[in-house]
Amino acid sequence: MKAIFTKFIPATDTRAAKIKAWAEGVKPLTVSVDYDYDGAARFAVAAVALCKREGWTHLGNLVSGGHPDESGEVFCFSNSETFEVTA
């Protein structure tokens, strides 16, 4: 299973805002912020672009969750191995 991390990179005086996506063992990808989307969907654009670049298009749907140490989202494939959580 691959975890894809994303992070918002704010605009500067000379550069527009970007979103960076990366996963273990692959080169990071940075895309322009798509203001047509809000919330996690904005970060999903970068995660999907990374998947397409790496040829991970056969692995299923992506699900997202927040990451407390980053201003972004973490994505994993929904058809990954699952585990039961009990009380």
C-alpha cells in the first residue's frame, strides 16, 4: 500500500500557491492550486497527478484523511489490505 502525502505551499511575492504530493520511493510532484475545488478535493488533484505519473492507475480509489503535522491531506488506496478494529 502506498501512502501519498500532500502539503499546501503558500504563494510568495513571485510564485503562485502550489500543492506538493509525494510518496516513499518516488520523486515529489508539485502542481498549481486548482481554486475550482475546496478542501480535500484540492489536495486530491495533486495526489491523482502523482498516481498518473507513476502509473498507479490500476490500484483503485483514493481515500483521504488529515495529517496533524502538515497543512495537507494523506491519501491511500481503498482496496488495500484491511484490518478489523475492536474495542
